[in-house]
Amino acid sequence: MATAIITGGSRGLGRALAADLAIDGWDVVLDGRDAEALRLTAEAIGPHAHTVAGDVADPVHRTALVERATALGRLALVVNNASDLGPSPLPRLRDLPLDAYERLLCTNVVGAIGLIQLCLPQLVAAGGAIVNVTSDAAVEGYEGWGAYGSSKAALEQASHVLAAEEPGVRVWWFDPGDMRTAMHQDAFPGEDISDRPPPESVVPAVRRLLAERPPSGRVRAADLLPGAEP
């Protein structure tokens, strides 16, 4: 089986997808800033999980992540799942601290593109795929979501261009929809988000992408899950 890099793999969708892929024999290389959370995640997933603690915005860390994946062999999938939300509660753009916005862009856009650059030679050789996790905030005008939404819009456009430039690799900018995650809770401090579906419910949509390999493009999980309109 092949190797996948999944950023932000210690919790949420990253962890859920890694656990599912590992069951099928994928080696999954996970990163995150919390080394202890990563260790516990790898312990729960089993021997197919490999961790490199660090920040995807750090180029030294990105190199270490790719070196770990390369040592395992046949890198065929990169999932840019790690994301920063920005300040919480979410500020209007007029009040957005620009230093916080710069940090967000470094993670959500620069870090993702930097990782792709390092992985492309192997992904092209393997006929692999890139999943850039995005959001409806990239295409809708939600009050307070200017920082996060614009970062995801930038990632979507970069994905669109990458798909045109690299036809040998599938590139999907993947909107998972609302999920019951720590980041989603941070976006709505003090609110009950227990009605949102768990990240595990979105994994079948990603697995369908990998199995059916539709053309590169923007994809919503809601359109791939059971019960979706054809």
C-alpha cells in the first residue's frame, strides 16, 4: 500500500481519515504542533501511523515531514488539513489584527503550497492526489469570517491553478461542511455545537474521491456522501 501525509493529524478530520486509511494498510505520516497529542493518536491508530511534531508554516518542519514519508516509500497522497482559524471570537475585518492574519496565511496557504512543492515529484511519479481542505467560508460572505475565509479562498485558487499546471496529479479542494471539531467550537465560543456531525462522518466522502478519482476540482462532502443527489 502507499504512503499519505496528513497535516493536522492529531484531531478532527485529519485523525479520523488517518485511522481509516491505516485500516486499509496505508502508512500515514501525521503532523501537528502538540507532540503529546500526536503520540496518543499514533498509539490509537497503530503501527501504520508515523508522526512528525511541528508547525506546517515552518519550512524545516515541512522538509522533515516529507523525509519521513519518503523513507516509508511511494508517497501517493497529501492532505493539507492543518488550518488556523485566527482570533476568537471572530473579529470583523476592520478589527482584524494583521499580525494574526499573517500567521493564519502562513499556515493555511503558504504552508500548504510549500508542502505541495516538496511532494510534487513523488506525487507525479505515483499518479497521486492532493486534497486541500477548504470551507464554504471561501465562497460565502459570512460576517466575521474574513480572515479565515480569504485564506481558504486563496488556497482554492492556488489549487485551481495547480490542477491546470499538473494534469498528472489529481487536485481536489474539498469542503467537508460543518463538523464537531475544536476549531469549529473556537469559532462559536460558548455555543453548543453538538448538533454538528463528527469528523468521522466525512471520511467516506474522502475515500470515495480516492476510489473514483474524479477530475480535479472543488468538491463538497455533502455531494459525495450516501443520500446525496446524483
